[in-house]
Amino acid sequence: MATAGVGTVFAVLPLWLVGIPVWASAAVTLLVVGLLGWLIHAAGQLATVADLKGIEIRGYFGRRRIAWEDIQTIEAAPNPGALTQNDAPSMIVYVYSRDGKRRLLPYVDDIHVNLAREYQLLHEIWEELRGREWAPDADAAVHIARSQARHTALMFGMVCSMLSFIPLMVVALLPLFVDFPEWAEPVMNPFVVMGAGLPAVFAVTALLSYRKNRKNRPAG
């Protein structure tokens, strides 16, 4: 919280130093402080609660209960936020419900709990309490397959974009050392190379990953 408070001060301080009207600076400051306060309060309410009837997910925007028999699968997956945040968990856990949607289980990760033990325990409880007549929902399986392929593609695209940053930077700096034809100068502009290159790498690699993953999953 202290780090967030210091960050907020540095974020709003320039507003009071660049000649912006006082009312505008005050309004933005109140908005930022209010948002920070809400985030801190909401973060304190996050929780995953399991009982005999199902799992209750307490998130930022309310609570959602999923009955054990409505859970289609429980999945541990890499956390995309770990790519840019040093203190973020590297592995997190999701549940897929009957509607095929993926929902994060707050604090069920490799920082806050013994993830291997909690994941196994959660699976055992689900298998016991979902009922002997439980069977996977065919329609949900199709939606889940699409969701998994989509999220895998987004992760792959993000990683490839990050890995392409230095090669693209090298290409962007080439005009400093190499003379290009006049027609190529607009294309080799550093802003064009970086501004178009990173999104292009992300889009192409994510699309290829999605198509590859969809071939190995149920059609629908």
C-alpha cells in the first residue's frame, strides 16, 4: 500500500506543476485517489471459498458461485502478468463453468499457497462432490477449447512481441548506418518499424498459434 501511495503522489504531482487549472488538477487527483482507494478495498475482499455446494469466487466486481456439478474443468496455467511484474505469481488457477467461461480463482497461486497441494486437493473435492452421474458438457467443451486456444495464442503473441523488440530495434537503427533508396525511407522510419512491427509480430504469431491449437481441439 505504501508503494501504491508513493506512486500515486508521483503520478499526480506533475498536474500541479505544469499550469493546469486548479479545479482540473484537483478533479484528477480526487479521481486517482478514489480509484486507488477502491482498488485497495476491493483487493481486500478478493477470495476463493469452497464448501459442500461449490466454489464462491469473490472478485473485484462482486461474487459468483459455481456448483461443483457445473464445473467442467480446473486448470493451472502460467500467469501473463508475470511477464511484466516481478512480484506476480507465475502460476494461477482457473475454473471453467458450464457456460464455457474461464474464471480466475483469487489467491490460488504459487505465491499465496502451496499450489501443487491446493490444486490436487481442489481436484479431489470436485471429483467427490460433483456427483456420480456427472459427465462433461459437450457444448461447454467446444467453448472451453476455443477459450484455451485463444488464451494460449495471446500468451504466445505477447512472448514473441517481447522477443522481437531487440531485433526490431536493430532494424530501426539501420538507417543510421546504411543508405536506403528513397522509396524505402518511409518504411524504414524507426517509428514505423517499431510502431507497426510489434503489433504485426503479435498479430501474426497469435493467429498462427490459435490456428494450430484449434486443429488439435474439438471443432465447433
